[in-house]
Amino acid sequence: MKSEMTKYKKLLLEKKQRLLDEVKHIEKDALKQSQRDASGDLSGYSIHMADAATDNYDREFSLGLATNVQKILYEIEEALKRISEKRFGNCLNCNKPIPKKRLTAVPYAKLCIECQSSEEKQQRSSGVVLPPPPSSPSE
């Protein structure tokens, strides 16, 4: 059991590092200066409104991605905490073991498939639809 926890901890730490690198990259790109400053254009000509709108859209999209990644990082921290407290691997709703296959695919999973499915159905029926967590492009 201890070797399994070590395996999952390693998976979580690797995923955490990949996501931290991704967030740095996203934020660096999203928080660049204006298009004119980024391109080195110091002329007095203004930027076309469509170009400015595209820049704003790209910036908002990137910051949205960074927010989603931050949520996953939080889930990873919670999973690492559960490992240290020896509570990792059991569903937080029903306390049944989460299948190893699921934990290998989503090491920060906190619910078994049945409880996760039930929670998603409840969210859909209440009109709250949360998108699935994004997968990292490096996976």
C-alpha cells in the first residue's frame, strides 16, 4: 500500500509541476503588453479595433485557462494532503475505494465514478453545468 501511495504522490507531483509550468507560460503570454508594445511598433498609428479586440479575447481566454489550471492545482494539493493524512484513494462521499485505474488517470480524483456521475447529474438537473476539468496539452 505504501508503494502505491508513493506512486500516486509521484504522479501528483509530476502533474503539479507540468501545470505550474503551463500556468507560467499562459500568464506570461496573456499579460504581455499591448500588441503595439509587444511588436515594438512605436509609431503614432493606432491599432485597429479588431486587432485590439482579438488581443483582449486572447488575453481573457488565456486567463480563463490559467484559472482552470489553478483549480486543478488546488485539487492536486488536496490529494497530496489526503495522502499525508492516509485518507487517499477513498471516495469522499461514500468512502468506497476509488478504482486504481481511475486514480492513475486522474490522481487527484476525490470521488468514485458512481458518486462523480451522480454529482454531475445533480448539477445538470439544477441548471449548474460545470465543464470537465481540462486536460493538460502535454498529456
